[in-house]
Amino acid sequence: MRNVNVGILGCGVISNTYIRDIKRFYPSLHLAACADVNVELARSHAEKYQVPAGCSVEEMLAMEEVELVVNLTPPQFHTELNKKILLAGKHVFCEKPFAPTVAGAREVMALADEKGLLVGSAPDTFLGSSLQTCRKILDDGWIGRPLYVTANMMSNGVETWHPAPGNFYRRGAGPLYDMGPYYFTALAALLGPVKRVSAFSGTGFPVRRIYAGPLKGQEIQVETPTHYSGTAELASGVIVSMNISFDIWHSNLPMFEIYGTEGTLEVPDPNMSGGRPKVYRKERTLDVLYDDSEETKARQNISVELPELYPHIGEYTRGIGVLDLADSIVSGRKPRVNAEMACHVIEAITGMMESARDKKVYEMKTACERPEPVRTGTPVGRI
């Protein structure tokens, strides 16, 4: 794979992780520029990370050498800026969510097709070692035919760590928009597209107190639901139970489990790139329950923790999706982090919000294919 010149648009908190990991793990991605509406911030970022240019958005989009732009701006600007990037003749990889609405996502996809450019979107954690190992476990039949899923993102909100948490509580934002993409993308990548969704929502606290950063002690007025309890039916018939919350101080609910005819797969955190899956096989469970031999009594653990079958580069990493899109630019294949799946995920999220608001089941109108799995034995820096 030849080197692909990459520009970073938006120098906020998450840009530090992207730049760090691209420089550490993906030598075929050459960081050519950092841009931000705050040009001084872009320049300081470029100096800090030894990126050749720190500049305005317009200056970066005019740079002929930049082929691919990573859009790390706040979600409300994604549609507008993704279109601007495409109109400048650049491919675009966008942080989640891909767009605030399905209509906006489709506008970006249509423009990309018109310009002959590629669009990809986070989350890219499904390409990490833990979820790719889970994909192989499922495809190889370790738990038989998948039947059900439970997924729970139970948190106490972002104001305990984020320096500017206000955007997370504005109208149309909330936990489903922030964390839902990880869970719905993992579902689509592991088990296929969603057929219908339904949900109830709640707002546990009308005012949130900021506990960290320069705004510590200030309060945020909450304008959006901060808890969703929902269900989804996948096209395969798998039924999903889901809780996504910013209102929970502690929980013992499982984070992500897939239940099959022959056992259970305990999936690591879909927000992370690494983690060891566990498999609970049916016959092992039956042995412990009904076999009273001394050998069986000696091993009461009915789970098997499996090694990750792909290189483990860390629990919390970002950038492999940029590599996937860049490789697609060079090779001509369809990206795994493709716009169709991102659009489908946005519809599942907004459909769940609509269901909670209107008290009805939402029928999905989009679909997507499961992305091609990463081959076992693929080294770090390749995809």
C-alpha cells in the first residue's frame, strides 16, 4: 500500500487520540495538516505532534497533496463539512455519528457518488482485535445459531471527565447519539442489519453538574432524554434488548452478550479495540450441572476466555478505520467502514428516538451488508 496523505479537521479532544495512534501504528498514513476554525489551536497541534502544517479549514482543503480528510468536528457540523470536503475533491472519514439525520447522510453519499470519492465513518472499533475475534467465533459456529442479544451502556454521563460536556445534553443529543453508534455498528458488523426498533426514554436529572475541567462547578440544563430502554429485531430474526444511559451510577448488567443455540458469547466493550471474549458452551454448562465426578467438581468455571486472534495494539485506540478507507482508495475495494452501514446505524438510532417519542415501533427503511472480516494473521499497520 502506498502512502496516503491525510488531513485532520477539528483539533478537539478526540483528535489527540487519532493523531497519536495514526503516528504509532499506521505508517502508510502520512499526516500532512491539522486544521481548525481556531487556527492557533491547529498550529499548536501541528507543532505538538510534528505535523507539517497547522492551518485554517480553507487552507487545508486547498492543499492538493491532501487526499483524505478526517472530520473530527462536533456532530451538528458533520453533514455540512463532509459535503464541503467532497466538493474540494477529498475523500472523507467522519467521526461518529456520520450525520445528525438519515437525510443528511444520504446527501453526503449522493455527493460522494457524483464526485467519485469514498466516504467512511466511525466507529471503527469493530475492526479491532476483540470484535474481529468475536466475528470469527460467530462465523465458525462456536455458539451455534445466534438467537438473542443483550447490550447495556450504563454510565453516569460525561460531565465527570469531559472538559466541555454541554453538547452532550443539547436537544437531539444524549447517550443514544453518543454511544449508540458503537453498539449498533457492532451489531451490524457481527450479526447483520436491523429490521425494526422500539424504545422508551427518560430524563433522570434536568440539571447536570460539571465535575472536571475549566467549567468545573457549573451546571448544564438538560434538553434531551438521557436514558433509553429499547429493543431491536435484526433481519436475521435475532432479538436485541438494549439500555443506553447517562443516568446510572453503578450497574452489574452485562455490557454485551450474544446468546446462541449452543452457547453464549461475552463480547468485550464495543467502544474499545481490544479485549478478550468469553464463550460459555452448552455442553460445558451441562457437565457442571449434572456431572458430579471429582474431575468436573474441580473445574466449576464454565466459561472459556479466548485469546484475541488479531494483533492487540491497546484497549482504546482510534484510526484503523482511516487506514481501511485509505486502503480502499488505493486498492479500489469497498471500505469496511462504508457509508451505507453508517447511514443504517444513524437510522437505527434516530428510529429508536422516534419510537420513544411517538410510542410506536419504527420500521427500518435502510439496510447494509456485514463488512468483510479482517483476515487472521494480518499484521499491525495493514488491513
